[in-house]
Amino acid sequence: MNHQRSCIAAVMSGVLLSLCLAVHGEARSSAASEEVVFGNAGVPLSGTLYIPERDVPTAAVVLVHGSARQDSLRMTALAQVLANDGFAVLTYDKRGTGKSGGVFQDGDDVAAFTLLAEDAAAGLRVVGGHPRLKGVPAGLIGISQGGWVAPIAASRSPDTAFMVLWSGPVCTLGEELHFSAFAKKLQDFSMYTYAAEMREHMRSVPHRADDFDPRTVLSNLSLPSLWVFGGRDDSIPVELSVSRLEGLIKDGYPDFEYRVFPEGGHGLDYPGKAPEAYHFMIDWIRSTAAKAAPQSTTHDRAKSAARERKR
């Protein structure tokens, strides 16, 4: 199962790179880059912080990885594209990969997710403590497995201003594995075409003693959060995830939002449409960050940036 999930995440990593190229062409960052080393649980984590050189960052984001080793290395192309669009971005080598220390977390359980979430929370502290990012709203972008990890990180970081989950499951581990094993056997899968078959299949999810349900974490969060899904995603049960989100929203979580792009796969990788999903995401972050940033702080940062431009 872990091998299957690693293959999925490796494909998604390539999809995100293609997305970056589709949106902006070859990634050429106009942002300054700064190598950083931070730690968690005695393990050094190596990353790169991108900050727009002359403009005031709209927001700061920490990228939270998918499950595969290939996906765990720094998502440089995505970080540079986001930086070109005005965001400060921290991306880092997942523990046990690249220049980061520690042991790669190959398990799908609460303990592994919690450790990875604490790494991401440590990254948020790096962003929050940077002198150029004081008062800049900071949030998380969780990708695939990061959709389980990022909410845990947010729950440990009270200053988190927002969260984006890109193909992030709102279901248990057991439900995701049960769904993907069946959906990948279906030709030209779509959540709409195979809705009846998948609902019937999902009635028989095997019990897992170590299962993880993200709703236990989400129900204790109160921050603007966006889930971006693809209707042809055969890795996570999008229909079930949407149903769970709608339940949370009705139960008093109005800051939770979602958007389904009907022809998108797990990486929202449908021809000519990936930029639409990307731009929807960054527009949402800009709007959310504008509401989160104190006006006095925004004004002060704008004056500071103006002074820098005059030098």
C-alpha cells in the first residue's frame, strides 16, 4: 500500500511541476532565496525561503509534502511560481530526504502524521520569526498526504492565518485505501460517472485499528481553509470528502470552503485547465490574507517597501 501511495505522490509531484510551467512557463524566480536550517525533535531540516525582493509579500506559506520520497525533496518550481505571484514561500526537504536529517516517515498512521505536522509547524515558526515577514499572514499549503498533515500542524500553530489543501482527503486512511484500490481499476474514472458504484463499494471499508480521521482535528480548528479537488481523482474519495466538509460547514465551520474541478485528476492535471485551479487558489489566498492582515501593519509594511524601492 505504501508503495502504491508513493507512486501516486511521485506522479503528483510531476503534475505540480507541469502546473508551474503551464502557469508561468519555465520557473524563473524574481524573489530572493535564503537557505535555512531549522529543527524539530532533535532533527535538522533543510529548506529554502523565497521572499519577493521588492514588493511586500501578500502572504507567507509553508509547503507541506505528499507521501513519496520523490515528492519530499524541495518543491522548488512550485515555490518559485508562488514567490513570483507575491508570496513568501518556505519549502524544505522532508525528514529523511535531501539535506534534512532524521528517518523518512513511510507509515500511514497518527504518529507519523503528527511528527510530520510538527516539522511543518516548526517551518511556520521560521516564517513568523523572519524580520521581513513580521505581520505577514502565514499559512499552509498541504498537497495530497499533506491534506492530513497540515491540519495537525495548524492545530499546533495558533497564529496560522489560513490553510489550503490541494487534493487533500477529508476521510480516514482506511477509506482512502479502500477507495483508491477500486477506483484505479475503473476505466476513465470520474466521480460523477461511477458515483453509484463507488457509494456501494464504500459501504464495506475494512476496519483499521490505527486509522486516522481528520475530522477529529478539523473540528477543533477555526481558520479559513480551502480544499481544491479534481472530479477524476482516483486516489482520494472526493465525493465522500465533499460530503464530510459540507457536514462540518453545517455544524458551524463557515470558514471551510471547497472547489471541485470536474475534469481534474489527483493533481488537477487536465489539459489546459490546471492554471484555472492554480489561479483560483492564489486568488483565494490573496483575499483571505487581506482580511487577516491588520490594516496598520499592512500600511507600515507598504511604507517600508516604498523606502526600499527608493534606495
